[in-house]
Amino acid sequence: MRKTSLTSLFRHSVLILVLVVSGISCSQYEYASPSPGILEIRLKTKNSRTDLMPFGLSGLVINLKDLKTITSSSAKLDVLPDINAIRRSSDGDFFNALDTLARDSAIVLGKVYSPPATYTGIDIVAQFAGNTVFIAGVAGTFIAIPIDFSTPPPPALNQLPREGQSLSFTVNEGRLTRVNVMLDLDSTLIRRTETFRGDLQFYISSIQNF
């Protein structure tokens, strides 16, 4: 009887010791991963020739093939079309750079859950979706003005910031960071006699943290 009691006591002691050691071990190696923030990139179009190409009555279609942000440690994050997307279409995503939404910075190029970090760059791979700018004519018609390319341009990588500029923005845990990218039509479409010379020019216009 005494031997059974000692054996039972020993087993209970070992169990208590294991639980205590486990508790100490867990407290020593606790790790909490931060919640992601949300990164949203929007498009704004700069257009000083609204007499020729009025917003909402003109068309310049751009095909966005890829969009990435770059952290201060050189890691890259894919920015997809919306928060629930798992990939970008293989054909790209099309938008009208002369839509009124582009005038008001309301075209969303991408939105993604993002690890809290400092970002120092954005890569945009885009191209003209055609070789024509459409502007409003009379009686609801449209006038097509050709865009002149020496060769059909492939999707071009636009790295922001551009040379001579700097960029730094932070995505905070559980918060929204909005980056507004500007398409500068004054530099993108160079006017010739009867055509435009096309060369996509993107810049960062503003950064907002909410």
C-alpha cells in the first residue's frame, strides 16, 4: 500500500514538473506577428489640354500589366487589382486615363494586404492599349488622333521614384496607406502636327495615411 502511494505521488510530481517547465518555455518564446495594413495605389491624370481632350469625353486606354512595391530591404510585393484578388489577369487590366475618375484620383490600380514596413519604390509595367486618342467631335461623334510609335512599344517598366527623386512611405499595422500615382499627359503625349508622340510618364503625386 505504501509502495503504491509513493508511485502515485512520484507520477503526480513528474506531471506537475512537466507542466511548470512547459509554462516557462512558452513564456520565454512567445511571438506575436503584427497584423497587416492595407496598401492602395490609385491613378490621377494630369491634363492641361482639357480644351482638346476633355475628361469624360475622351479616351486614352492604358493596359496595366504588373504593379509591385519595393521595401527598404529590397523585398517586392505584388499589388493586385483588389483586396480579394489572387493574381492579375494575364491580359492585363485596362483603364481610360481620360475618365473623370482619373481626374479625381478615383481609379484604383491595385489594393492589397501589406506587411507593416517602409517602402521606397513602385514598379509599374504598362503600355498604351492602342495607337489612338479619341476626343469628342460634333453630334456625339469621336475624332481619332493617332499616337506615333517608331516601333510598337512592349509593356514598359516605369520605376518610381524617377531619377533625381526620392520616395519613402510606411504601411502601418491595421491602417490604410494610399499612394496616388500621376500619369502626366503633358509629357506622355507630345503634340505633333496631326499625331501625338507617345511615351508613358508616371510620377508619385501624393501619399496618404489613414
